[in-house]
Amino acid sequence: MTMQIRSIIIYNRAGAIREVSLKPGAVNIITGRSLTGKSAIIDIVDYCMGRSTFNIPEGVIRDTVAWYAVVYRVGDNTEVLVAKPAPKENAASQSQVYYEVGPAIAVPPLSKLIPNSNDEAVIKDLSKRIGILPNLHMPPAGQSRNELEATIRHTIYYLFQTQGLIASKELLFHRQLEQQMPQTIKDTLPYFLGVVNSERVRLEHELRLAKRRLKLASRELDEAQFVATDQLTRGRSLITEAQQVGILRPDVTVGTAEEIVETLRTVLTWAPSAAPLVEEDKLADLRRLADLRREELKGFQRQIDAAEVFQRDAQAYASEAGEQVMRLQSIRLFDGADGPHRCPVCSSDLPVEVPTVSALTESLRQLGADLQQVDGERPRLREYIDNLKTEREATRQRLADAEFALEAAQSEQEAAEAFRNANARAARVVGRVSLYVETVQLVNEQDSLQGAVREAETEVKHLELLLAEDGEQDLLASILNRMGLRMTNWAELLQLEHRAPYRLDLNNLTVVADRPGRPIPMQRMGGGKNWLGCHLLALLALHEHFVQNNCPVPGFLVLDQPTQVYFPSTQQYKAMSGTTQETLESDADLDAVGRMFDLLFSVCAELAPSFQIIVLEHANLPDERYQNAVIEVPWSGIGYHALVPEEWK
């Protein structure tokens, strides 16, 4: 379904409206001076086709315009108004939209322009209205770029030729210089040419679904096989654990998965054995008895140590006293001493008085008595120590008996605990085996998951075969060849330099003249007239194909200042005010200009009412057909003769 521009509208902040009305299905020419807003028309239309980036040039337009709007005519009975406010403050983008659809839209006042949609929704709805079906370009295997769905935003490359692009020798399409745009054009143009028809879109959609089903089925099968392998490993591990805790015999062997499960089922019949434990009170009594015997032994040892110390002290006293007795017994030799101050040995006088013999004799008697008493007590002390040692040994034996009894009881307790722990270990193994047996799922070659994988693989191969037989590349080559025939005929009409077949080179996004000997791409051609001619040939051939084959591409083409290449200088061209007199008096190649407009009028008439051409110009030809296409008085910048009225400034 075709889509053309009915009018372009701008609002100032006070609510004043400026509308530029266009004729669908015809050539529309806007001519006039520089800096009157002609070139901004492309940016306004682009902005109102779902582009969020705000590219309106700086100056009077940005300073005065509050809202931008375009009314599109879609088909025969529908009009769509897309109105967008200027971004707030210094923002670089804005996506809010006032969107209205109706059979005949009246220009709304500024007060009614309240955003009710956004760019994403506009793109989706306009794409649907011009017939863009759900589609998805799949990059070839091994390439890293993402899948791409064509929308109305991917048609702008064929709708606009800006002043700097229309005669470029390097670039052919709008925004082609931007990053990733060349590849995007190559990926989406086959769809808009009709190479990717509705049947192919359907098959590609079914193929994507089939591949998704295959991927899911393969993943589920892999997971099931992994689980099955893991379950067999776990089953063998559980059998080993059951053998270690004594539930299964060490000589049990298994092979298949079924044998593993059946063997583990026998583990579930295990029951724990009872193990009597030593009473805790008995252990306590034995510990207290051993402690008592240990204290008794220590008591006897202390008594023995004390008695032996006393015995040693008495012995030492007896020895010392005996020596004293032996010395004192010598006094009997001096019974005839001369006096108390005379030495009985050498008869010399002494400074102190010598003890009397009687005193020494008394000391001797006393020591003798003490020695008799010590000698009398010694046998009884020995007997006392011997008795203590006998009691000590008896107590030591009783302690050994008590410790043996305690150790035996503790050994019994430890054995019982070990037995109980073994039961606990076995119980844990039985619990794990029970969970395993209840949840195990064995996958074999006949499992339904494998059947689902085989079915999905068959479907994918079948769809890939159908798509391969579709002959997409052959169809694309056929379309480009037919377009090349038209381009060659038009090149003769324009009298381009190279008299050779012309064609669109989609791989390099350029136009090529196939001259004998070697092809000449556009960038190797000389002169702006040839470059402009190549742009017109390619864009008109594309739109002719779009219209004739009802392709989902808007049916309009905006050309900004195409005649500039026919004037001797850019300065002279830009200085023109859009009057026919200035055009006739210039040194422009008016014959070439006439041929160019003959081509534009001819193609537009052939494709009417489905194709619209909008030319933004400085030149103004006097012939009737040209003048009928001029939609307004040449824009002089005075009064309303400009995009932005003079009174808005």
C-alpha cells in the first residue's frame, strides 16, 4: 500500500500554524532563495517517521518552531498525522508523539497536540499500514551481527537525497555513511524488493520455530542423558557405601542400570540391630571407687614417708649422741686436776673456768639414757613402717582391681557406641538409597525425547531444503537486471558520458557502467552530472520496481537541489532567488536541466498515482509543466514565502 505526503506543518509557540500542502502522485517543486527552510523539509519528514534524533538545523527554525507535523496519505482512504514537539531545552532527541488516524484529517490546533504515543509505536503502526509483514533477516552462519527485522525506518535510504548526497560520487543512499548502515541496507533491501516474499517469510518463520524446537528438544535430551549417567554413577556409589557399612556383602557385583536399582532395593530391607549399653550409674560408682582407692593409696604413702623421715632423724641423733658419749668417757683420766682454771692436759692456766668433772659426768649419764630410749623405740618404728607398707600394697592392689573394672566397663561402653554409630551410618545410607530408588529415571534409546529430537531435525532439514529451492539469489539477480535495463535507457535520455549498460551494484552500494573492457563504478566516473545521473537512475529504478510490484515502501522521493551540478558555480546557484528570469540568464546547462526534469515528470506520470516526487530547488524553469509543479510562490524569505513566516521571527 502506497504512502505519500499530503502536507508538512509547523507550529510556533503562540499556536500559529504554517502548512505546506503537497500533491500526491505528482511532481512537487519548492523553489526559492537559500536559507528559507527548503532543506529542512527532509529533516522534518524524517523526524515525523519515527526518528527520535533531532536534526533540524540551528537557526530560525529551531528558535521559533514548537511542534513539527506531517500528514501522510496511506492508500486511498486513510490519512495519518504524526506530530512531534521540539526537544526540551538542549536535548538531542525526543520520542513523544501526537498520533491521529482518519479518512481526512483537519490540521489540529496547538492546544490539541498532547502526546499520545511514541516513536516505537509510530514505527510499528506505519510499518503495518504500508504492508511490512513480520520478517527477520538471519545473518549467514559464522557472522556476528544480530538478526534484523525490516521496518519503515529501513525505507528512508530510498526516500531522501540531501543536498550533499545527491551528487556524491562515494555515497548513493541516505545515511549510508553512518556506522553499520551499509550492511543494514544490504540486509533489508532484498525484502523491500520482494525477493523475500510472504511465502519465504512464512517458511523462515517456521524454520526459526523448528530450530527453536530442535534446540529445546536437544537440550532436554542432553539433560536427561546427563541425569541418567549421573544417576548410574550415584547408584554404583551407593552400592559401595552399603558394602562399607555392612548392609551388602563385599562380593556383590552389578552391571546394568536395572541390576543397580534391584540391588539397591534389597538395601531397603535392612533393620538396625540393638546394642545394650552399660548403665551410667554403674560407671559412676566404678569411677568413685577408683578415686577412693587412689586417695587411700596416697594416704598410706604419706604416712610411710613421714615415718621414714622420723626414722632417719632418730638414727642421725643416735650417731651424734654416741660420739658425744665416747668423748665424755675420757674425763675419767683427769680426776686429779689442780683447779678450775688449770688445763688438765698441759697444766697451763686458762682464761675461763674449765667444766668440772662432775658436770661432764652428768652429761655423759644423760646422753647414755637418751641412747637407750632411742635404741628401744627403733624396733617398734620399723615394725610400724613395715605395717604401713603392707597396707599400701594391699590398697594398690585394690586400686588396680577398681581401675580394671572401670576400664572394662568403659570398653563395653565404647563398643556399644561404635555399634550404635554403625547403625546410624547404615541408616543414613538406607535413607539415601530410598530417595534414589524413588526418583531414578532411566533413559534409553527409545525414549520419547530422542524421538522429539529426530522429528525436529527432520522438520528443519525439510524447511531448509524448501528455502534453498526458493532461488532467492536468482530472483534478486533477475530484479537487478530488469532495473539495469531501465537505468540504461534513462542514462541515454540524460545523455550521460558513458554509453554502456548501467546497473545497481548491491554488494558495493553504487552504480556501475559496464563499459567493454572493464566496468566503471560511480566513484571512478568524472563530473557531477554523471554522479547526479547515477543517483537518479538508481533511485527512480528502485521506486519503479517498488510501485509496480506493490512493495512495502513509501511512494515518495525528496530531491534537494538536484540542478546544482548544472550551474557553473555553487555560489551562483545559491544566490538565485527562484525566479525564471534568473534561471534563463544564468550560464547553467539548461538543456541538461530540462532533460533531468523530463525524466522526473515522465517516471512520476508512469507510476501515478502511486509515486510522488518533491524537488527542493533554486532554479525555476519557465515551461508550463514545471510551473504547474511549483506548489508555492518562490520562497523569497519575505512574508509567508518561506518555511517559517517572517512574522514568527
